[in-house]
Amino acid sequence: MFIAAVTTSLSNMALAECLDILADAGIVGVEISAGGFRGAAHIDPTKLLGGKGAREMFLSEFSRRSLKLAALAYHGNTLHPDSNIRETHRRDFERAVKLAPLLGVETVVCLSGCPGADVQAHHPTWVASAWPDEMRGIVKWQWEEVALPYWEEAARFASEHGVRLAMEMHPSNLVYNPATLNKLRRAVGNRIGVNVDPSHLFWQGINPASAVLELGDAVFHVHIKDVIVDSAAMAVNGCLDGATVLEGAPRTWRFGVVGEGHDEQFWVQFFKSLKEIGYNGPLAIEHESRVADPVGGIRQGMKYVKNILSRV
């Protein structure tokens, strides 16, 4: 395993400045967003697809700093009920898959997406309960009529390009826990695996270390991000919190720098679980704290993870 970082939180910087900061912090690998909700601040997929020279120049920025481009990410909703949004996201997802092997990258991090409740919907509908009974009908339609046909084709497309898809288990998407990830994988094949981000599991009540053991060789990629839970608020209002993540909003949980929400004992066990399943890929620090400075948060995360790895 090696320590990497997601560049999204540094999107206000030019690529060179961003990579200088990561290299100086001791980071080894880099995950760059190639579009979707997060945009593509540090990469121009169209330009890079257009010429070998542009790709060589882009990759030289990494090699001369002894950094590895570990993954491309595309976080969009390729199942969106709005056809304009859906087709834009699908086009950009396919562009990321085409680009990845040309840059020597085998993993594209993505989301499963979420359709609407029926063919007439305009907005995604995430069902979080099996009752009332029509909720089950919505989920059945979403999977059988929308998600499985699309992801069967997308998995074939990824296979044709020698790319594997690391699907992030994220609420508000059809795939949000090991059960739903395995459901999709059984249906469309092992070209689809998982990006394990503990932060999206903690607040659901999932133990990420246990999830890793359940997922086994489906683990293609790992994000390192913590969650700080307000246990008093959680006891009253539970985990389904619709408040915004903006600083100061009253929430039962919020994203934090690794180590802020869960102690070393947890992270040691989490990394041991990864080691047990034979995972040897990136541990990509993703900074989404609304409190800590991104550069300081990445540096703090790097030191914390390095210390934990020395004990595993």
C-alpha cells in the first residue's frame, strides 16, 4: 500500500503548484478528477485524448516529482432521469475510461448513480426504506430497467479499454454499501469493484474494516477520510441528516481529517483488514473538511497514515 492524495481540494491551484505541495508532503500517488460534479481542474481530457505529445507533457509533471498517477475519478450520475444531464455525464465518463489507459492508469473511480422513481421523473430518487410497499417497486424498476442495462454495457466498455471501475459506496446512489455493490458486481462482472471510503460508511453504522473483509478482492481503491459524529445529536435525530455540510450547519456528522473522528485503534484495524485481503494499492487522502485548511489537512493526514502504516 502507498499513500496518495485526491487533488480536488486543491482545485484552485495550477497542476504544477498542486503537485509540488503533494510531493513536498511525501505523497506518492495522485488521484485526479476527470470531470463530473467536481469538474476537471487539473486535467483537460479532450486535449490529452487528442495527442501523444500532450499526454507525455502531462505525465512528465508527475515523473519529475517522483509522483505516480494512481487513478482518474469521475463522480457523476450516469443514470440521471434528466436526459441532458445523463448524456453529458455518460459522455464524460466514457472519455475518462478512454483516457485512463493512455495515461498508464488502470482504475477509474466512479459512482453507481441514481435514477428517478419512474420514466417520467425529472430528479433522482434514492429509496432508503422498503416501506411503504411502492418503495420496493421503485427500487426494482431502478435496478432492472435502468442500472443493470447501463452498467452491463459500461463494464464491457471498460473491459475493452483495459480499465477497472472502482465504484464508491455513496448514499444517494444505488450502490451505497457492500450488499448493493455485490449485487451489481454479481450482475455485470468483476470489471466493477469498489472504492472503499470509510467516511461514507461510518455514519451509516457500517464498520469499514468489516466491510473490507466482506468485499475482499472487489476492493480496487481506497479513500482515506474521517467522519466526526456528534453522538448526542445522533442519539436524537439518527444518521439520515439532510442539513448541508457547510461549516456551522447543525449536523449529526461531518467530514474531518483522518484521526479526528476515529482513533488509531480503528485505523490500525482498517489497514490490517486491507492487508489481510491482499490489497496493495493507493490509500488516497481525500480532504473534505470544511474547517481545516486543505494543504494543512493533507499534510496532517499524510503524517497520520504514515504512522499507522508503520504499525501494521
